[in-house]
Amino acid sequence: MIDLENKVVEVLKTIYDPEIPVDVFELGLIYEVSIDADKNVSIDMTLTSPNCPVAETMPKEVEDKVSAIEGVNSAKVNIVFDPPWDKDMMSEEAKLELGFL
């Protein structure tokens, strides 16, 4: 299961917020990745704001790309806004990329 989780994270790192040149994983938009015994992937994800212009398309892109991973049965994204996202949730790499460090 760890190997599959690593593959999911690798794919998440290929999905970028179109307004910020950093992937959704490094931005801290992915709160949790769960994989059940049947290899169904559930992802708790937030957006930079509830009015995010990609609120409709980005979660679908995440579901589609994760569903396409060999070994994944299905993928479901749950959009959550608790806790609300802020820049402190970004990885050190993302903060450096965006000039916050």
C-alpha cells in the first residue's frame, strides 16, 4: 500500500494550481490520502479559497489522474475548507519557490 500511496503523491506533484507555479501537494492543498483494501483512493483536498477559479476543474483533474494510476480501483476527491488553507501549509520547497523564505 505504501508503494501505491507514493505513486499517488507523485501524480499529485504533477498537478499545478494555474495561478501559482507550484503543485497542489507542495502547496499544502492535499490534507489526506487514504487507500482502502480495495485500492479505492480518497483524497481530502482544499483550495486556496472557496472562490478559487479552478474549484470545478482542479478536483476533477486530481480524480482523473489518480484514477489512471495502475493498481488504483477508483479515486474520489472530497473538498474541505476546515482548516482553511493558508501559506503556512506550503512545503519549504514551495515557500522558497514563491519567495516566502
